[in-house]
Amino acid sequence: MTVVFRRAVPADFPEIRRITRDAYLRAGHFAADHPYMSVLEDVEHRAGHAQVWVAETSGKVVSAVTLTFAGQPYSEIAQNGELEFRMLAVDPAHQGGGVGRAVVRQIVEYARQLPGVGAISLTT
């Protein structure tokens, strides 16, 4: 399986919203009417205040994650010199096949290329 990891574009936002919602609901993290679901579904806001990335397999978006840095609005725990990732979601139809693992590997590779970043923090 080849996974392409890239920055999300506005055309991806509806699929990111669906994947994130479906993944969180299927995992039982929240009920559909939980207030945090509206935060997860507001991809436009997230993309305006953090980096939203997607993973594709066979040209189809199957995962999304938010990357942020210390002091930015979506950062919860990152300290200076850290890349924080959160809101990692894999389409339930693609879970269990290594997509999540591939995304984490890509995040690590991306972080290694960033000047001044020496660590990664994860909010889950």
C-alpha cells in the first residue's frame, strides 16, 4: 500500500470532516451531539489556525491529521521546539491496514525536516 501524505486543500475539507466524524464516532470517543464534535468538524477553522494534512491511497483521502506548534491556537501540549499532532483520524473503512502507522511515520519524517524541531508531541 502506497500512502501519499500532503497538505490538505479546501476541496479535501468535506472528506476530512466525514472521516474525522466517522472515526471518532466509531471509536466511541463522543456521541454525535457532543460539543467537541463541532470542533472536529470545523476543518475550515482548523486549516486557518494549524496545518491540516491528509493521507491518500489510490488517489482517495483516507486519513487526516492536524499539525501545530507551541503557542498556536490548536496546540495543547507542545513546547518550544516541538511539533504537535492531534485529531488523527483514519476512515473506518481503512482502519487496521497500516494507514495510521504510515501517517505517523510521515509526521516523523516531516518533523525531521523542520528547523528547530527536535521533538514531537501527541494529543490523543
